[in-house]
Amino acid sequence: MGRKKIQISRILDQRNRQ
């Protein structure tokens, strides 16, 4: 249930780093 949220959070974090 929280796995998708973690994946989205990881992608958003990577995009925010750029």
C-alpha cells in the first residue's frame, strides 16, 4: 500500500534534486 507512495516520492525527490 505504501510501496507506490515510496516510488512516487523517490521520483519526485530525484526531479526536485535537478
